[in-house]
Amino acid sequence: MKSSMVEKLETLQERWKELEVLLGDPDVIANQARFCTLSKEYAQLSNLSNCFQRWQKMQYDIRNADHLLQDPEMHSMAQEELRICYDHREQLENQLKALLIPKDSDDERGCFIEVRAGTGGNEAGLFAGVLFRMYSRFAETRRWHMEIVSTSDSEQGGYKEVIAKISAEGAYGLLKFESGGHRVQRVPETESQGRIHTSTCTVAVMPEIPTAELPEINASDLRIDTFRSSGAGGQHVNTTDSAIRITHLPTGLVVECQDERSQHKNKAKALSALGARLYAAEVQRRQQENSLTRRTLLGSGDRSDRIRTYNFPQGRVTDHRIALTLYRLEEIIDGKLDILIKPIMQEYQADQLSNVSEGS
């Protein structure tokens, strides 16, 4: 293991010991906010510190076995001991590298998912409906609670845009790799010549941020409009101005919500979705400023960033980020997204492990 990595681990171990002392300090215990923050950091470093201690002991055992090699009577036994120690050390080093991979604090959160029709006219709107159904089915198989925040229907079916909120722990960590451009190749029902039509949709996945952590939004930066709902809602539809449209003037971001009958609830949902968008934009800005960033499997947020192609005539799905092609289109659009998400996550973790190994 590189000396730079050992130095980093020693620094983190010292921090873990420091936290152990701080958590026993009456002043820290009395400050619940600080105590919770330090407890979380302590828990995150515990596995790393314990693994590093086992690695240090293995280094000690290797030095002892090396010393025993000089003794003719102990030479054979020392060789076997060294072989076992080297194997264990390699396992521990792999564990340490995995534990050093930076954790995304948002991974354990729920998320907002936005599907928007791109180029391709009505066919793009229909494909947006197919994608949204795919994510809805995926959420159902995991028993995640999913609620629609806003919809804008396409003329021939599907959606111009649909935003939904998934309130489930870990939803963002799994779905964040879906952000980007999705391309479909298929023969539209209205195509008499049987020609394959290409259209696109874009998907944006944003973490659901607790109210206390949302970016500060000045009321003066917002324009709030009310209008009558056009969707389901019983006797209240088209009779009360309960739907909300919020425009964030500095960025031009617009969020609508008409899912609830109450104007107050629609406003709260819209503000939550707006906050998630602003948070995601800030995270993206920071990532772009990071000069150490190499390639990333996360969607850049650029609507021209094509990440996947769905070819219906061939029953094929291709993820361009990892050059993965599967002839299991029907399963995937029926919600079996794990067969795509799992290899992407493995590749992402391998990239990060490579960065850690190189001392990045």
C-alpha cells in the first residue's frame, strides 16, 4: 500500500480517537446538534479505523515472520505464516480502499425524478410516458411510495413533462445514474411505411432535501402564479385556483404543482421541488469546478448528454457510458432496472477505487 495512503489512514485514525474523546465531553453532550454531527462522523470512521488496526497488526506479524526466516528450524513454518499474512493483508487493503471511497451523503435520501420529452414531437411525448411507467414499476417492485408533483400531458398521449417524488430511503443512490438523455428508436403507430423514428427524452434525478438543508430562497426572487387544475381532483377541478406555478427569477427555473386540492399543499410541494433543483444545480457546478474529476457515470445534467438508447425493433438497450448492450428491452421497460443499474454502480465504484489507489 502506498505511503500516501497509509498517511491518510493514520490521519483518519487520529481523528477517530479525537472524536471518541469529544463524545465523552459534557459540553459536547449538552449541545445536541454538535453531538449528533460528531456521532455520525465517529460511526463513519469506526469501520475504517478498525480495519486499519487489523492491517497494522498484520504488518507486525509479517515483520515477525520475516525475522523467523533467519532461523533454519523455523524457516518452513515462517514461510507458510508469511503466505497467510500476505493473503490477509491484501484482503484488508482492498477493504480499506473500498472504505476510503468518498460517500455521497445524498445517497440515502429520497428523490425527485423529472422526465421531459425532447426532440421527436408526439413520439417523444409517448416515450416520456414509457420511461415514467418504467420508473413507476421499478418503484412498485421496491415498495417505494411515489407521488406525482406535476404533469404536462402530450397531445397524443404520454407527457411533455412529468415530475414525481419518491419518498424512500436510498432511492436517490440507485436512481441518480438515470440522469441524462434517453434515446428511443422504434416505428411509430402512425408510420405507414414502417420507418424507424428516433426521438429523445431527458431525465433528471434530484435528491429530496430536508427543509432545514434546502438552499435559502428569497421570496423576492420568486414569482408565484395560481391557476385552475386540469387533472384529477373531483369537484374541485376547474372550480378553484389551487394549482401553483413558481418561477425562480434569477435562474428562470419553473415548477408547477396541481396534484393536491389545497393551494397551500401544492405550494409546499412546488417549493420542495424547486429547492431540489437548485441544490442539484449547485452540486453540478461544484463537480465541474473539481479539476480532479476524470470521467463520471453520473448524468451531467446537460440535456444533450445521451446516456442510453432503447431500440425496439431489435429489443435492445445500450448504455453508452459503460458500453453495455442487453437484449432485454421488454423486461427493462417493465421496471426491471436492476439489470442496468447494478453494472453501472459496479463500474462507478471501480472508477473511484482506481482514484483512491492512485492517491487522487
